[in-house]
Amino acid sequence: MLWDLLWFALAFAVAFLVYLTGAAVIRNFARAEPPEEPEPAELADVDYRYQCVVCGAQAVVYAAPEGEVPEAPRHCREPMRLIAPTSD
């Protein structure tokens, strides 16, 4: 009888420690600051069209850092292919 009570107390203590650890992790996520947004003046208007090489889905990038070609987005775990870079 005494051993059963000790096992129950030990199980309760372990469960309570797991709860406290999980609550602390979630509390730290809530305190984290989101990353700063880039300044609008630093972005240039672009029109890059990408297509997934696996399924054919398309994506369009309308803003990128000035003077840089943006990195190809990923879809279906593969980098997308640039299909229509437009230049004026």
C-alpha cells in the first residue's frame, strides 16, 4: 500500500514537472518579438514568375531588395524555376 502511494506521488510529481516545462516553453514563445519589417524604400518593384518543376504551380514575386534577383521559392520541396523575368 505504501509503495503504491509513493509511485502515485512520483508519477504526479513527474507529470507536474512536464507541465511546468511545457508552460515555460509556450510562455517564451509568447514573449518573442517578431522580426522587423524591411523598410519599403529598400524594396524595388519587380515581376518575377516562378513555376514548380514537380506540379506546375506558379508564384509571382512583386517586390525584392533593390538590385537583387530574389532566391527562387520552394514548392513540393524543390526550388521553383524562373519562367518569365520581365524587364522594362
